[in-house]
Amino acid sequence: MWRFARWSRSMPLLVAYNAALVSLAVCVGWHASTVRSPHFEVRLDRAAHDTPRDIRRQTLHILGGNLRVVATLLAGACTLGLFTLLDLLWNAFVLGFGLSTLARGTPAAIPLAFRYVPLEFSALVLAASAAEYLSFMVLRCLAAGETPRFTSVGVALAVALGMLVAAAVIEADVMQLVAGLAA
């Protein structure tokens, strides 16, 4: 129990662990895209048609989607972080798959995607780490009788929320630029 208690108290260790797993899942998604569907192409004309012209509405839509992912990551704390980890890895896999498809179809859009993707996924890694830390803290409280401390979890979630808001604003702007590429 004490070995578990030592590493489960370290938020930086959880962040590093999740970041490494996300990097691996992105690589697997990239590879899966090239193996599974080498002739899949991105249709920017459809992206231009589906992108609303109101950037505020688009930003709120993107932020809502990001907050749903964070809520799912936090709900995974009820399973001691198992669903948190699975959801984080799934989103990273989809990112790798999408970036690979985008690179084959429209290489000019890749630098635009890298304006917001690192910020967004850093925020998701931070939120997942906070959820895992929370679940491990509850386990330590139940098993070892420790008193709960929510300061680091609260700070991590507040920073992740700020990062997600910034990423949503940048992503909405990028979507307008991609729609302009298709027009």
C-alpha cells in the first residue's frame, strides 16, 4: 500500500505518464489510418459547408464538446481511473487517425491544426491526471485513512479549463481559415 501511496500522490508523475500514453496512442492512430484506409481523402468543401460563419457560436460549440470530454474523464474517476484512461487514449487515437488523414488529403491544413491541438491535448492530459489523482486520493482515504486534499486537483482542473477555453477560441479561428482554404 505504501508504494502505491507514494507514486499516487505525485501529480507531475501522473501527467508525465498520461502524456506518454497519449503520444503512443496518437502514433497508433496515425499508423492505423495509413494501414486501414490509405485512399481516404479529406473533403474541404464539406468542411467549408459545415462550418458556421459565426465564430462565437463555433467557439461555444467546440468548448461544449471539450467540456463533455473533461466530464467523461472526471466521471472515469468512479472506476479508479480506468474509464478516464480509456477515454483519453481513444481521443488520442482519433487525433492520430485524423491528423494522418488530413496530412494525406490536405497537407496545408496540418500547420493550422497544430495551432490548437497541443494546447487542447495538454489540457485533456491535465484533466485526466486530476481525475486519476482524485480517484487515487479517495482510495488512499478509504484504505489508509488519510485526509483528503483537493488543492492540487482544483488547480489542475482550473488550469485545464483555461487551456480549453483558449484552445476552443484558436480552433474556431482555424476552422474559419480551413473553410477559407476550401472556398
